[in-house]
Amino acid sequence: MKIAIASDHGGVNIREEIKSLLEDLGLEYEDFGCECGTSVDYPDYAVPVAEKVASGEFDRGILICGTGIGMSISANKVKGIRCALVHDVFSAKATREHNDSNMLAMGERVIGPGLAREIAKTWLVTEFEGGRHANRVGKITAYEDKQ
């Protein structure tokens, strides 16, 4: 599995924690920034990562900002992206099993590094259940294809 990861200035610390997790899991990843502590615009990081996931260049993407909200909204504007904003382990598992999410967004000002690591690990190792959920995800894709 190949992962694209990025954050704005509000998610730099947790991004580093998640990169460490990816290394521990032996997963290939590319870090798309940001490399600063000063204010930047989250869409400048979320959209390029989402485009890389949507194109198939990366299997999944992880985004971190202060709350995760701006990153998830931005990523979900890209056709083919199902970015879930998650701040608990149960939702991380559910969004993979039921929604086949291909991107994860988290907020550094909402959760700490230990929980972020647990959430990301759960999200990375959980598979899509398919079945009745595949029909539901298919309806989302069909709508998106009409736009």
C-alpha cells in the first residue's frame, strides 16, 4: 500500500507521528508538506494529495490540520475521494468497513499523537466489507459520475 500524507501548519506534529507509524508498518509513503510553522492554506495541501489518490498514484491519503475539517472538505471536492474526518478508533474502523474511505483526515487540536496513531493504524489495516455497503458506495460514485 502506498500512502500520500500532508498537513497544514496546524497538523505538523501529528503528521510526523503518522510518518513514524507508516515506517513501523513498512508502508511506502510520500510526504507532501507543509514544512513550516507559519500559517498556510489547507486546500493547497489537501487537493494535490486527493488528486494523487483519485488518480491511483497512491492507494490512500492521510491529511492533518488543526481540526481536520478544512482538509476533509477540500479533499472531498475531488472526484473519487471519500475522505473521512475521524477522531476515534470506532469511526476509523467503520469508515473503512462501510464507506471504503480512501482518505483520512484528523485534527491535531482535537486529538493527541497517541490517539492519532491508533486511529491511523486501525484505518490502514481495516478492509472494506463490501456486500450491502458496496451498493451504497456505488450510489455515491454513480451520483458523482453524473456531475
